[in-house]
Amino acid sequence: MAEFDLNDLEKISSRQEIIDFLVEHDIIKEKKFREQLAYEKELKELQEELLDLQLKVIKQNKRVLIIFEGRDAAGKGGTISRAIEYLNPKKYRVEALPKPTELEQGQWYFQRYFERLPNKGELVFFDRSWYNRAVVEPVFDFCTKEQYDKFMKQVVEVEKLLQEDGIIIVKLFLTISKEEQAQRLQERKEDELKQWKLGSLDEKAQELWDVYSDYIATMLEKTSTESSPWIEIVTDDKKEARIKALKAITAELSDQL
């Protein structure tokens, strides 16, 4: 690190001069720092755009459902957090349903999700959704083949009915490489502040990778329609993925509002 005179700091009067000073004295790496600044700038612009779109949703009494699905450790929670950071908290909800209760197990599969659909002027983010039955449940034998087949026959029509009733649906699938997933899951095991993120099913994610892949491929093929397509986003680079996710959401909402 280059030496510097503390008096030099008194001469700094702008953000750019601060950056130049830190780079010149090898306190930060210019390329990495400028990449971070560019990311933060673009993220903030997209968050502001999403807030503007939320205001339209409120004004027009629209109902918006944004579904996040993806492999374990693909970054669903982190991406949702960036999306909602500046939204009006009274007009959005994040729903992450636990496993169904005994009562819910006796209901129509979609029923407990329907109870959490958006009201007028509201955005709802599903952190996992009814698509559990398309991937997670069959992978772990939490449902029968008959239940799986019935869901796959019904879900496209169900979403069509919701859209006909006026609900705007945006579906994002976050994917990740097997190597990157292994690294993130290991980080969760080793970091006490992240261990809460590691669920019992996550520990099987690597072992059952190929089984997951088969069900995911079928889900994306069978349930992506012209009116309700899946938007796939690779998340090995978290920052790039968050930008792409917000761009996808804002683009979809801009088209439909």
C-alpha cells in the first residue's frame, strides 16, 4: 500500500476524488470497485422502476403474483429481498409457505395458495409456490404419482383462469450449476450466520441432482405457456442474476400495466 499524507484527505471534495485517491494508494482495486459501483447504480435504478410500477399497480387496482422457483441455494430469498427493498410495505407480501398441515393435506392442492393470492393494488411474491408438487414433492416421494399427474394436468388451466380473472403472473426459475450449489451449501454449513438457511432437504440437493434435473426439465417444458412463460435465470453470479431478475420483472409488468 502506498504511503500518503493525511493532509491529502483534506483536499478531497468529491466522490470521484475519493475513488481516485483510494485507487492511487492501492487501498482498493479499481476494476472491482468500479464494477461494484456500476452494479449498485443499476440495481438502484431497477428498484426505483419497480417502485414506480408498484404505484401503477396500486392506482389501477391491479393484482400481481410473482413466482420464484429454483434449485436449493440458487438465491431466491436474496433476489426477492432486493426486489422489495424500496417497495411500499403495505402493498406487497412475501409468502413462503411451510409444509402443509394435516387439514391442508385433505384440501384441494391449490387451496392454501389461493388464500394468499394478491388483493387489489397488491404485489405478492411466492418464495416457492404450488410448483413444489412439480419438483420437490415427487423427488422426495411427498406425493403420489397420481397426485403429481393431476397437478401437471391442472396447473396450466388454473393459471389461465387466474389471468382471466385479472391477476398478472410472472414466473421466474433460478438455476445454478452443480459446482456452485455445492460451494454455497458448504458455506452455509460452515457459517453460523447462514446455517438457518440449510434445510433438511438441502442436504440431499447434490445427491439427487439428476432426479431434480429430470423433474425441472419436465416442469419447464409442460407448464411454460405463451401467456405464462417461465423466465430462466442462471445465478452462479449473484449480482448479475439479481439484475436480470429485476429486469425481467419490470419488463413483464411494464408490458401488462
